[in-house]
Amino acid sequence: MEAVDASKPVHILFGTVISASPLKIQVDQKAIYTEKMLVLARNVTDYEVDMTVSHQTVTISHGHPVTDTYTGGGTAEDVDHNHPIKGRKKFKVHNALVVGDRVVMARIQKGKKFLVLDRIAPNPALKGEWA
């Protein structure tokens, strides 16, 4: 039986995300795969990574709260300055699938599950500062 399964080539499919929550991917007019049938590679999910950074914030004029037991505290005068950001930090990568994404998938488990490998075009939902 394993020899028969081993001879089956990987079946690659292309689809379009028609719903993000719950996830549904349409491959052709009749074939729509639901969340239960899909296995998502990290490339198509939101995930967190550790990164090492070493840079400075943009210089702006602002003050900081001051803790002073004699006067009761307050806020320091506004001064032009920046802050270092250094060390190992955790960042969230916003990469979940959105409606309209075109994806490439591979059939697994005798066609009962489909591994969503990646997008085949840039994510149209980029909303970050530099998008």
C-alpha cells in the first residue's frame, strides 16, 4: 500500500481566499476548501519572531513624567531628544490571509487536506507605516 501512495506525485493547486474568518479558499467554480481541510504554513499566518535591533528613535521635542518625593513629581520640560532601542525584541508579523489573496497549495493526506504554502502575489492588505 505504501508503494502505491509513494508513487502519487504531489498535486499543486492554485486558489483564491473568499473568506478570511472562517477561512475558505476557492480553487475552481465548484471546489471550495474550508478551514478544517486546510493546513497553513507559517508564511500565511500572523506569527511572532525575535529580532535583534540597534537604532535610535526619531528626534522629537517631548517631556517625561518625573517622580520626586519632595515636590510630588510632575513632567520635565519638553526637550529635543531621542531614545535608543537596542537588544532582542519580539515582533509580530501580520501575514494572515485576507479575502482576495491568491495562494498555492499542495494536496496531502490522500487529498483530504491541503497545505497552503504561500501567496502567489503581494498581500493587498498591507496597512503598515510604509505600505
